[in-house]
Amino acid sequence: MFSGVARDAFQNSGRQRTSSIGLSLFSKCVGERKFRLCFLVFVCLTSFSVVARADITPKSFADLNEAKTIIVGTIKEIRIEIERSSVERGFGNTDWAIYVTILIDEVEKGSLESSEVEVRCFRKNARRSAIENLSLAGHSPIPKVGTKVRVYLEGLDELRPMLPNGITLATANDDSSVWPKPGVEDAAEVSGLRTGQYTYFLPLEMYPILLVSLLIGYGILRFSKNRTNGYKPIITVTSRS
């Protein structure tokens, strides 16, 4: 056990020494001021691709009641497809389009002639870049089939729930009950969706950084190799008289 720990510690210290030597060599090559600037940019960009996701605040009960159409009904079916994002329209950005069929019990606001309606929700699927990945996450919650819900629809032509919490339990009648919370769980088929992925494995901002890092590493290796090859030991031969 202790030998394994010692080996890991030795390997870690070796990696730290190697990276420290590489950084010091790079610093000497480009100058300390430029090195600090490059390092700062690298840290900022790599951190930016991992940090926060921006989203809109859940609407209050009063805000939801500003919807064009409000219906009460029971979720009959949930259908999921992958579609091009309607939020981030660049090529390669996709969303999970979640079509929810609702059997209407009552139209509380507006007018709908049908007894059944299909509304379109979405969840973010994949984005090309870290900046685009900061966009809206989508509707939440989207309850399971059989749940009686109240749906606050934004438009008359396109039946889409208000973002992000335009689908609530039918009994929700104040701010605390319309805000997303653990008591209202997503349908199993929705909760299993992978969200926030990158279309090309890494955010586009990372590829220039990766390329620069590879070039720097290659330059350091070449520099070290040239120094090693340029070293010629001096051999002194003494003769016995």
C-alpha cells in the first residue's frame, strides 16, 4: 500500500517538475510579460467553458396569468425529437423538441375548439461553443403522462408554454407552487435526456487553445532535444609515462 502511495507521489512530483520546466522554458522564450498574458488568457477561456449557465428566472403566478391562452387538462402523451435549435440558430446547435399532448378539461383563458392539443416544449441538447451553451436551458418541469396540469401558452398560432415554467400542476395557485421544485418531477423520458453537450466534443473556443498548447509543447520538446544534442562531453586522455 505504502509503495503504491509513494509511487503515485513520485509520479505526481515528476509531472509537476516537467510542467514547471516547460513553463519556465516557454517564459524565457516569449518573455515574462507575454507569458503571463498568455497564461491569463488560457485560464480565462478554459474556465469560461465550464462555468455558469445563463437562464431566465421562473415566472411568478401573476406573470404566468398574462399568457394568451390558459388550459387545464391531463397529459396524454410525450413525444421527443431532435431539432435544430430555435434559440441558437447557428449550424450544429440542436434542441430536444418535446411535444406534449394534452387532453383539455377546461379553457380558462382564450379559445380553443379542440378537445386535445399538442404543445411544443424544448430542452437544450447540443451547442457548438461555450458562449452558445449559456443560452436558455428550456422548459421545466415537464411532468409525466397522466398528470393533471395547467398550461400557460404564449401565442395563438404556435402553442408553446411560457418559458421556463409554463406547465404547472393544475392545483398550483401562488408563486411558491408554480416555481419548479423537487415535488414536481420531470417525466422519466425527459429527465433522462442529456443536455448541455458540445456538438464537436469540445467548445469551438477550446480548439485554438488546444492547437496553441500542442505547438508550445512541440516547441519545448524541440528546444530540449536541441540542447541535449548540442551538448558534447569533453574527454581528457592522459598517457602514462
